[in-house]
Amino acid sequence: MANIIDGKAISRKILMDIKELIQTCARPPCAVFVRVGEDPASVIYVNQKQKIAAEIGIKTSTIVFPRDVKLGELLGAIDRLNGDSEVDGILIQAPLPTAAIQEAAFAAVAPHKDIDGFHAQNLGLLCQESDRGFLPCTPAGIVELVRSTGVNLEGKHTVVLGRSLIVGKPVGLLMLQKKAFANTTVTFCHSKSENIANHTREADLLIAAMGHPRAVTADGVKPGAIVIDVGINRVADGSIPKGYRVVGDVDFEGVEKVASFITPVPDGVGPMTIAMLMKNTLQAYQNHVYR
Ligand code: NAP
């Protein structure tokens, strides 16, 4: 049976370390969240981030725009936040109403305030293996979970299911880096990949980020692999009052019998994403104050 990687406990430890560092800061680090529309999941995510920020001493506020906001108005607000010396970090909560608006909004955030790590400059610094940029939060959190296993993966094979800009691509690039914890050979699979199980069966580290409930089953996993489940999927479940359950992209019950380590859903990758956002906010404050 696999060891369970407890993302909740690991993230708590990181948050407590950040809280301690914040107590030595001249003022609380400050992050502003920008939300467009009332997408229920976005409302929940922003509230969660604000709650955890408050617990560890980060000041936050949220600016909410209606769904039909004009792009110019949105970009104007981001520009004012960029120029506001009281604001260390800015987060644009995705998804925005259209892909074009989202792209423009992400690009408008000043790179040194981009605590989500989605600006092209920060993604470029990640490609260059520079420590000067912000890492995207979910990929950075995944790397911390992998490191927590203590397994040396150098020279081993990472397979990433998914190639999105927020998860798949950056996490694959991180595991490719010439750094002691990484240095793996990386394969990316996507919706057009053929014979995916042939790839996943070769993976020493398998990262599933597709958004397909329980798609990875035990017969597609190499015995002893580390399996990181990024997926967050709602599936109908009439046996519980809310009528649905949240499951990952991995069939946990089957795969935990063959893997060496596995993350649960919930309480695996999810809490790490928020912890890494807090880490980036502290980094933004430090860059800002000590620049
Ligand atoms: P996304 O933008 O929809 O990307 C999904 C990726 O999966 C795409 O690259 C897609 O390929 C690929 N894909 C689709 N079907 C596939 C298949 N059958 N085999 C292999 N690849 C396939 O999603 P995302 O934003 O990366 O998120 C992925 C999942 O992670 C979602 O469930 C999301 O809710 C979850 N998530 C969790 C966290 C967290 O903190 N835990 C954070 C972010 C996302 P194409 O490129 O060809 O379309």
C-alpha cells in the first residue's frame, strides 16, 4: 500500500514558517485579489485564500468587477495596483469571462507583483531556471510534495498528463530542471496523445492534471511510482446531502495498491497551491521592500 502524501500537513508547516517570518516584517505583506463576475468556485477560492492570508498575517483585499466589465476599466485598475506602493502582490482570479480578457489581464500585472507566476516574464525565468521570478503556485506545490517523499528522482522518468500553462507545462519544466530534486526525463501527454497508458506505465513520477475523474487506473501505473493527483472533479453522489463528491484524476482506491506514494483528493495538491501563493506574497514583499 502506498504512503499517503499529506498535503494538508505539509502546507500547514510551510504556512507556519511563513507566519513566523512575517512577524519580523516592518509591515504586513499585502496582496490584492481581482475577481470578475460571480463564478461560485472563484468566490470560494478567493475567500479561502483571504482566510488563510489573514491567519498568517498577510493583508488582503478583493476588487470585484461585473462579468461585463470593459477591458479598459479592468486594465486601468490593474495598472493602478501596479503603481500602488502599498500593494506587494496582485492575483487575477481565473477564469475570466473570455480567454482574450484573461490573457490581457495576466499580461497587465507587473511581473514583480505577479504572485500567481503566470506573467510571460516569470514563465520565461522558469524556463531559464532562474530563482528571480515567481513560480506558478500549483506546480511549485507539487514539487514540494514530491520532495517530501525523500525519493531521489534524478535520471528517472516523469510523465505529466496535461499541458496547461498553469499546471502541466510548468510542473514538467520544474521536474526537468538541472537541480538535485529534479533532473528527470519528462514526457508530456495531452488530449491528442496516443497510447497514453504505455507512457504512464513507464513513469517513476506520474502527475495527473487533466480534469478527468479517476481516469488513471492501477493498470496504467508502474509499481512503486510516485503519483500526484492534481485533478479536482465533481461527480454525482446521491448518498450525501450535497449530491456530489470531489474526486481527482486518479482512481485512488486502485492506484494506492501499486504506487509507493500518492496524494489524496482533497488534502493533497489543493492546500499546497494556497501555501505557495502565500510564499510568493512574502517574496513579493521582500523584493519590494529590499529593492
Ligand atoms: P486544463 O487547462 O483544462 O488542461 C487540461 C489538460 O489535460 C490539457 O492539456 C488537455 O490536453 C489534457 N487532457 C485532456 N484530456 C486528456 C487525456 N484524455 N489524456 C491526456 N491529457 C488530456 O486544466 P488545468 O487547469 O491544467 O487543470 C487540470 C485539473 O487540475 C483540473 O481538474 C483542475 O480543476 C485541477 N487543478 C487543481 C489545482 C489544485 O490546486 N489542486 C490547481 C489547478 C488545477 P489539450 O492541451 O490537448 O487540450
